[in-house]
Amino acid sequence: MISDHASHPVQPASEESVSTHLGPRAERGVVTVDDLAELYRSAMTRLLDQHCPVVQVRHKVKQTAPWYDADCCAARRRSRNTY
């Protein structure tokens, strides 16, 4: 089932929540573009960490067979490019 995101609109941040995150600068009415960029960065980081956390993936390098040389590699490449 495909969810319909249009039925769940995103609520904009209230002035109160923005001032809470920006601290005393927002209370004084001095909010810079850098402050807003930092607020955006921290909110996005928090959301990404919550919904798709970073995971460590291990990748083993597999040794090729001794008979698989440059000629075999070239032949395989040519056969893939013929389609």
C-alpha cells in the first residue's frame, strides 16, 4: 500500500518553537541568517538520525580466480556492451 503524504500536511514551525531553539537571540529579536541555517542543519540532522541512522557496512574484497585475467575481463566487458 502506498501512503498518501498529501493527507498528512507538515505543520510549519511555530514562532515559539523557533525561539526555543534559537535561545536568547530570538528573544531580543536578533536572528541572523547563520542562526536560521544552524537551526535548519540541526533539525535535519535530528530527523535523519531518527529516520535513517548511519550504519557501518563492512565490505570484503573477494579475490578473483587465478584464471580470470585481463583477457577474460575484456571479453566480459565486450559481452556486456553488446546489448
